[in-house]
Amino acid sequence: MGVKAGLVISAPSSGTGKTTVMLGLLRLLRRRGLAIQPFKSGPDYIDPAFHQAASGKASFNLDSWAMRPQLLNSIANKASTADMVLAEGSMGLFDGVAKTGATGTGATAEIAMRYGWPVVLVIDVSGQAQSAAAVALGFRDYLGDLPFAGVILNRVASPRHEHLARLGMEHHQIPVLGCLPKRGDMLLPERHLGLIQAVEHPDLETAIEGYADFVEPHIDLDALIKAASITSQPTALSGDDEIGQIVPPAQIIALAQDEAFSFTYPHLLESWRQQGAEITPFSPLKDECPRKDAELIWLAGGYPELHGGKLAQSQSCFRAIRTHAETKAVHGECGGYMVLGEGLIDKDGNRHKMLGLLGLVTSFEKRKFHLGYRLASPVSSAPAMQRYHALRGHEFHYSSILEQPDVPLFSVTDANGQIVAETGSVRANVSGTFFHLIAEA
């Protein structure tokens, strides 16, 4: 199997409007009857759900730092049944970490070059005109072998503004694939971790249709489709080549899944199911109990800090998890890890009693920003982690640790090898980490 023709929707930086452009394009291509495989470059766990809503097809992360080449190829090959790929970048096109070890930097440009998907650069031209061409020129030529399709000019103030910006691009033979007028209502709702979750959007379908209707008259969709090309054919994984895939932590997994617990990488769940694991969701917010014969309860990350009071009242669910933990494994990631602790303090200073299976106490009243890739090696035994050696993941949250009396679960470093204090913790059958698992190292 080989990778399909595709494009990478990227930008010079965050905040340029590339996500709304991406959603509008996905819906327009779907309206044309094309099967589009969406991807997200990097460790974003919110955008893929928006991609799926717009395209009707599950979106997956491609992460050149966290994933070995074989795993990247396996995920990219999910496009084999699609007509075309549309991949959304993270941050700026070249933003990543200092390269270390056998993997890349995590930059979107690495994905574009690996699979030959030309870059469409979304440039916010507010406050500039011909100067935007210097930005595009720098991005186009920064790496000599970068496939580059052209630019979409966003937040154009007037026809005169568009004319001047186009002049600059024409001077350097940079294709202008679209010019989007400035509209203040084209922003997706956000909170402290970025966009709100797709499941929380009050009317997502109407919003996506609106993005498509807005984008359609202002972009050259035929030129975009023509710009997509195939220049690379990665090999499908088989047998001993399945390096980087994570074996299921158990065969029957009860997965917490609702508005408070929603962050689990799609490729993980799909891979676990393909390897024979049975994953059954339950909602702590609805006081649903996990499956009784589950070997493992997995509390996904999410926004439990927004639902602390309601979670504290989910007594049937909490009792079932505590009973399970007496004899079997429980693991939590980030938000799920916080819920395993003694207490969670929300941004208003209210303390909510959590499961108490770990001694962890976290606070959003005393905010502290944690962001970055994580490389973790076990230093303590935990039933949920016993099948693994070294792991790669990503941490992104604003909570502060007030108490963490339990033994560390991992020795953790960042992508540059610097020691990270947030080690996760373990007590008997219960474990948790602040990083979200992506792949085995």
C-alpha cells in the first residue's frame, strides 16, 4: 500500500486561521464526492475530532518525534482507500524540538517532505501587504526539498489590500490559491488548552457548513486538488516490522469517555482493537459504572477541572472503580490521573473530592504551564504498564501539584534529555501520568 496524493495545510505560526481553513476545505472536498483522509501533524488531541466531523472520516496524528518511521508509515497508509489526503500542521511549519535520537523534530515540514505532500501556507496578511511575499518566500525556500504548493491569504481587509498582497506573490512566482476576507466570526471557541472539544461545540455541523460556504468563493479548489501529488510510497507494516506500535495494556479495557475524559490518541485505540483488545466506554459524568469483567480501567485525559463537582457526586461509578482497583489495574492520563488523586482544586479555589486511589492533589487555582514531549522509562512496577519499557508521549496542562506522596512511576525527560519533575505515580494496582501516551520508544 502507498500514500495517496495530498496537501499539508500549514502556517508561519499558530493563530493564522489554518484550522477553520482546514475544516472548510474538508467539507468542500466532501461535497464534491471525494473521500478525504485527514491527518494532524504533531501531538494535538483536539483537532482530529473536528476533522472527522468535517470529512466524515476518522483523523489520525502523524508525529515525527514520537513515532518511529514504521509507525508513521502504518498510519499514513490509512489513506490507501481515500481519494486524497489533507493534513493540518501544528504551530508554525518548521516548529519542533532540537533533533535527538532516531526520530525527527516533530515539525510539520518533516511530514510534508516524508510523504511528498505539498504545503499550502495560510498567511494572516492583516497589517501587511507586499511584505507577506517575503514571509512566503522565506518559508518556501527555507528547506530546498520542501514541496510547496502556494499560499492562502487570510484576513484580507479590502480589494486593494488583496491586490497589493497578490502583487508581492506574483513577483516571486508564488501561487495564490485563495484570498479570504477578514471576518471576526470565523474563529472556533477556545479555552486554556486551545479549541474547545468538538463534542462541546453548540452547533458544530452548522459551523462547519458555514466555514465551507465562506471558503468556497474565495479559493481555487481545482488548483488545490491539482497541486496534490505523490512523491513517496511508504511500505505497509507487517510482522516484526511493527516497531513503535503499542501492544494493548490489557485485553478487556473499560475506557472513561465523555466531556471530562476525551483525550486518547485515535491510532492507539484503533491499534489496540486491531490486536484483539476489547474497549468498552463508560461515562463517569453520567455515573455509569465500568464493565465488571474489565481487566483494566483507563481514565483518559480531558477537562475534569470543569466538572469537579459533578464528578465528585458520581458515587456509583467511583465505588465501582475503587472496588476494581482492589484486585485489578487502573490507569489515568493527565485529567484522568488527577481524578485518581485525593482532591482536585478548580480555578475558583473549590476543592472536589476525587477517587483517592492515589495521594495526588492538584490545583488549577495555582496555574502552572506544562508543555512538551516526554520520554519515560519505568522505575516502579504498575500492572497497567507492565507490558512496556520506554514510552514516548506529550504533556499539556495548567495544573499544579500540591501533593504527590506516592512512589514515582517513571523516570521522565523532555525531548532534549532534561529531567522532568512530573514522573507519574503508582500505588498498588493504580497508576497515572501527566503525559498522554503516543508510542513505545
